[in-house]
Amino acid sequence: MRRTADIRSPQILGMSTLAFAACFAVWTIFSIIGIGIKGELGLNETKFGLLTATPILTGSIFRMPLGIWSDRCGGRLVFVTVMLASAIAAFLLPLAHTYPLMLLAGLGVGIAGSSFAVGVSYVSRWYPKEKQGTALGIFGVGNVGAAVTTFLAPFAMVAFGWPAVAQVWAAALAVMALIFWFMTADDPVQRARRAQGLPAMTLRQQLAPLANVRVWRFSLYYFFVFGGFVALALWLPRFYIGAYHLDVKTAGVLGAVFSITASLVRAFGGALSDRIGARRVMYWCFCGCTLVTFVLACPATDLVMHGIHDDLAFSFGLGVAPFVALTFILGIFMPLGSAAVYRHIPVYYPNHVGPVGGVVGMIGGLGGFVLPIAFGLLNDWTGLWTSCFMLLFLVVAGNLLWMHAAILRMDRAAAVVTDRPLEHGIAVRVTT
């Protein structure tokens, strides 16, 4: 049966987006308060990278089981449960006085990040297929929660200290959970299932699509476009402070420039994927990101060439303004790719959005966990601030090559099927 948009769909989408933004603000809170904790505990770059990435680990790993749970029990209940659990963890964060306890508390805070898989499952059920790209793109604007944190939290931390920031953010998330519960309803699929007394799919049925290599290809795409976004949202304030010697307030504002851009463009990416196709949008994303990360990866360099008569000196280095401009451009391309990846999921797997979206989101979230740690390690090992962009360049270039190879393989397979004569009146469809 063809799904049509419910009259309540815009309200559901709006509330889901606000709830996701609140979750994202809490999920990335260590990007700012982590700077205060770093000085308080005397952490090196590697330990700081692990601290900021710890909440990302929980939010990533929980995406798959919570996506499955959302499909079975309904996204509304799961969404509220996630918000309340992470709000409690954030409120208790100031009680952690050692580095191991801080990491443990960060795991609890990270539950907020799993809200994305829950929201994708919930929102997609309120819209027909031809509008799901736009709807999920708008929902993805909730990434702006990272910008809220990087923009407001530095001022609050300077004025009141990082413990106050953690507890205020926790209280705001708890209030959002209550508002969401009273302003939303169970999704149409969940209501129909209850009305007809139909059982939910078994776990084996829900996980069946994961045997398809396409799911894991989408996951690697998302590792860069979303995981890279989260990693940079966490890392850029520290980058500005270390590489350009800016104060925490200025670093937070400049970090917010990247986050705000990435969050708002995601809605446009969803609509664009509906209009011209997600594959073309992915090409734009990967080609643009490959070029920008290559430039950002180049460290400040002084080169002296000894000529016949005189020495020729050459210097290269990005000042603050061109660096901000390039990250702004990166913040345009990455969300286009994020929206395009999730545009594919309800099309290819309409009855498995929770599990498939959860796996893709989990791998993408793990990118947000692994990459900040890698950034810290690379800083300690190489002594180059731009080493983080060297790693991102390698990841996106690998994605671009794999995607192009997969598309060429699909095109060749489709050509073989088209030219093959029918056997017993049956045409065989080949997928990759």
C-alpha cells in the first residue's frame, strides 16, 4: 500500500528535529567542556582526543540496537528514553573527578548520539517514499546542536565553569524529552500493527539486509561524511587554539561556523537528492571534499631553492581567514553526502529502515569516535597540526574510488542483463 503523508507529519518532523538538535548538543558537549577538563586534569593530546571521542562511541554502538528497537516498539518511546537516559548521565558528569571516571561518564552522555537512528526510523514512517529524502534531510538539520554547543558553551564555561554547562545542558534535554512526548504520537506503522494485532518482524528478518555488501558500502561513505563531520565539530575548537593560538571563545565561534553550515545544508542535500538523484550528489560531495582536504592537509612550509645567482624562497601557509573559508566549504559538501546516503536507505530497504539505518549510523558514528583519537595520536606522533586533514584526505579519496568502481560494476552488470535473452520468459535482475 502506498504511504501518504499524515496531516501531523510536519509537526512530527519539527519536534523530531528539535529533539535531535538537543541530543546532538549534549552528545558533543566535550568539544568545549573537554578543554576545561584537559587543563584541570593535565591531559595530553591523545588523552584529550579519547575524552572528546568517548561519548561518540556509545552513541555509535547503540544506534544499531536502538534502530531495531525503534522498528519493533516505535520510535516515539525509544526517543524519549534516549533523551532521559543521556540527560541523567550529563547531570551527574561533575561528580567525576578522575580521568577514568570522566571516560565512564562520557559513555553515558554518549547515549544521546543514538537518537539519530531512532529518529530516522520514526520520521521515515510519516512520509511517502518520494518525500523521504527531504524529510530526513530536514531531520538531519538537528546536527546544528553541535553548533549550539560550540557557540554558547564557551561563554557559559568561562562565566560559570564546565560543571554548570554540563548540568544546564542536561536539564534542557530532559525538558525537551517531556515536550516531545506530549507533542508527538506513535507512527502510523506502529498504530496499524497494534490495531491489527500483527507481530513485529523477528530479529533474523530485521537483520537479513545486512548480508548485502551495499549496506557496508553506504556505511563507509557515512564513516567519512558524518563521522568526519562529528570529528571536526569536536576537534576544530582545539585546532584553532593550538594551531592559531586563539582563545576558547573565538575558537568556539569559529568552530560553530563549520557546524552551522553543515547542519543547515543537510536539509538542502535531502531535497537535492530527491530531485537529481543521490548518486550524483555523492559524486559532488566526494570530489569536493577530496580537493578541500588535500589543501587543508598541506602544512605551513618554507622552501628555499638554490639558484644560479640567488636563492629562491617559497612559503605556504593558511591564515585563519582562508582556513575558516575552506572548512566552510567542507561544511557544505559533507552534509550533502550525509543526506544522500540516507536518501538511499528507505528506497532500497523500506521495511528495514531501523536496522539498516542503525548499522550505517553506527559505522558513521564510529568515525566520529575513531577520528578524534587518531587526530590526537597523529598530533603527538607527527607534530603537525594538519595531520588530521591528511587522514581525512586518505579516507575520502578511498571512498571516491570505491564508489566509482561499484557504479561502473553495476553499469556493466545492467548492460549484461539488458543484452541477455529471456530464459523461459523470465528476466534476471542483477544488483550490486
